[in-house]
Amino acid sequence: MIKYVIVVICAVAVSLAQYPPNRHTPPNFRPGCHSNPPLPSFGRIKRYSQEPNFVYYACDDCYTLRGYTYNQCLRGRWRHPAPYCHRKNACQLRTNRPCHENASCRSYDGGKYTCTCKDGYSGNGKNSLFNGKCATYVGEIKVNGCGKNCEPFMTNGMVSPLPRTDHFDFAYIYCLPGYTADEVIVFCLFGRWQENVLCKPMTCTVPSAPQNGTVSPSGGLINFGKSVMYSCRSSTMLIGAEVAICKENGEFDLPPPHCLYLEEERMLEGSG
């Protein structure tokens, strides 16, 4: 009986020497081969077939399998070499794409990639929902995604820099002569200026009517390029300009006139 136990122990020891433990091989696997199945780098044994001496391969999450998907132990040897686990092309990921829908993707070795926004859009082109697990972004450091650029021109003015103003960027307002804007710097976000960008006409304050006369329009403000008209009452004469125009600097081109009674006017003529 003791001899029988010793023989069994020796047989187990020989078996373990022939088939060393492997993290991919279950303890109850007893292939007819003299070695464990060959394994790919970044890969593993996915499952063992119910059929004798068959194994099936799988690659890690960021890799795709190239070569035989299975192997068979035949006549004491594995029939095929280990397959190859190839790093996935970041731009060809079918789910959780790395680039924004308005961007093109370019991949490089080692799972690296860049994104380029299409014309009329700006940003780094990245998909903000991408988890980055199987790819590394190596492009410019900008705001994520691709936002629509803002229009560079506006009524009576434009913004700089030209020819376009990028999404998530600042610009300066330049109004045409005779116009002004409440804001000097504006912010572009998804194709719209966040400030109320308007180049409004410069205004002039309408002067008071001359004594014994009137001005039209009376009071308030008038826009650049508009004019006021003066008139005098009967028995008086207008001395000066009848019309004054609001200039681009917010002042009138001519001073207000005077309304003099005819007797005063004759006295002025006599004194002259």
C-alpha cells in the first residue's frame, strides 16, 4: 500500500513538471501537449473547448486579434503559433469615438491621435465624452470639441482678428467712423457673440433753441449724420447757420445761431 502511494505522488510530480502553472490555464486542464498553449502579448486564453485539447484566444480591451483565434494540441504539439494582439486604431473605435462629430481624426502608432475641426469650427476636436482608455490625444491644448465660429462682420463694424473669430475665444470690436459700441471685447461661444454686439451711431445733444427762435427737432439726442434746423419768430432775423449737422465726434459742425429783432439788426448795420 505504501509503495502504491509513493508511485501516485511521483506521477503527480512528473505531471506538474510537464505542465507548469500558468495564470491562463485552469488547474484541471490536461492537454496532450508537453507545454502550455502559446500566448500572445496583451492577450489571454478566452475559453477552453469541451473538445479535447482546444483553446480559444482573446486580446485585452485596447487590442484586436490578428491570426488564429484558436489552437489545437495535435500529436503532442500545438498546431499554430500564438496570434498577434494589435493596438487598436483610435480613429476606428466604433463606440465612444475620440473625436467630435464636426472633426476629422488622425491616428499614430501607440494608440495616439489628433483631431482637426472642419472649416467654420474651432477647438481641439476631442469628444468630451471619450474616456481615453485606448487612445492618447497628442494635439493642441484647446477647448474640447468643435464649436462654430462667430461671424466677423456686423452692421457698421467688424471684429478682429480676421478672417474668422474662433469658438471660445475673445475678439475686439472695431466700429466704422461715426459709430461706437458699448463693449470693446466680446466672447464667441458656439457661433454667437455672448455680449450684445452693436455698433451704434454716435449721438449729439440737441442744443437749446435760440432766444426768440426754435430748433427742430427739439431736445434729446440725434444720430451722427442727422441735422437740426433753426428758425426765428416774426419780427426777428436769424443770424448764423440755419442748419447744423451732427458729426462723427458727437458735436455739431456749426454753432447755434441768434435771433435778433429787426431794429437791433439795423443798429448793428449802422454801427458797421
